[in-house]
Amino acid sequence: MDESIKVPKERIAVLLGKNGVSRKKIESLTGTKLSVDSKTGDVRLDGKEGNLAFYNALNMIKAIARGFSPEKAFVLADEEYYLDLIDVSEVAGKSQKEIEAKKGRVIGKRGKARESIEKSTHCFISVYGKTIGIIGKADDVEKARKAVEMLLEGAKHTTVLGYLKRTELEARRFQL
């Protein structure tokens, strides 16, 4: 089984890693083979058909392409973790100015909003290009996505922080 994916040229070096370390790690974690064309950004992934590790490798590549560090993307080798991508242009339209404003709301002043969402949901968040990527466990990603969508739709930061606080309290009560 093989699949091709386009990676932004400025992210190719990150995907490969120094001396190919990141690429080799993806290959070793997933039993796949990566072929990378540095000039075009085309990445071809070869692996065993129907193998979950193949899809994990594909998600690792997508995560790195969407701004995550390789170390954060590697957690996708664990089947409990997954990648969720939100297309900001679906909310903001095609206006680059509006897309930047929406992304800025998710990041917050000095990164505080993104940091709060990451801390409350135990997820990693990357804001890159026209997308917002989330890596985490299923329930956590769902909560992080909801918080991000609230901000994209114009909710106040305090409202989103209140939502996150309530979900944390509910989770604690559920654990007891």
C-alpha cells in the first residue's frame, strides 16, 4: 500500500530531521518507508496494506506538515492518540486578514489561550497556515476542538476558560 502527501517545502527539513533522524524514527515506529522529494514537497509512504501503523505514519507526516514538532507527532504511534485538523478558512472565509485574526484568537496574548487549552485538555495544539491541529486522546481532542471552535466563532476567552474548567471538574468527579 502506498500513499502520497504534499508537505509544505519549509516543513521538509523538519520531517527529515538532522541526518534523517525524524524520517528514520517514523519508519522504525511504523514499519513503513518514506520517499521524500525535497524540491516539490511530495512525500510517498509505503507500507503493509490494512496496517494501522501505516495510518499512524500518515498522521505523523500530516502533523509535522501542519507545524507540530516530530517529538509531538511521534505520540501518534500510540493508537490511543490521534490527529484532528480544523480548517480555519471554513469559519473565516477566504480573507487572509480574517484567517489571521481567528488564528490570533486561538493563540491569545503571548500564547496564553493555546497554552490554557493544551494544559486543560492534555493535548498538543499547532496553529499553522490555514489550519489548527490537535493531537491527543479521543476525549481530550474533542474538548480541545470544542474550545478552539468556540474561539473561532467569537466566544470570549473567559467563556472558553469557564468551559474548560467545567470539563476538568466533571472529569475529576468522574474519576472519583
